[in-house]
Amino acid sequence: MTDHKLTDAKLAEMVGVTQPHIWRIRKRKARPSPDVAKRIEGVTGIPASELVFVDVAR
């Protein structure tokens, strides 16, 4: 999610989630729900399937 020139705060605002949640998704510390993944896809063009089915770092 770093190639789209959006800040985490702006993307969070556009998607309707918090900035820390976007940060956790970007750092692969959390997976978005399918609904949030679809909203991120709508804003960034990143396929929702790539966001939902990533390995989460522990």
C-alpha cells in the first residue's frame, strides 16, 4: 500500500477506518475484513484478495 502516494491518515479517512488500523494492515500485523479490503481496493486498486490473504506477522 505504499506506492499509491496516500498517507495512512488519508487512506483511513477515505476507507472509513482508523489510521492505526491502516498502519497495522500495511505492516502486515493485521488483516482487513473483506468489506474493508474491498474499500481499500476501491481507493488504491490493490486487489482485495491480496489484502485479505496475506500472512500476518506475529
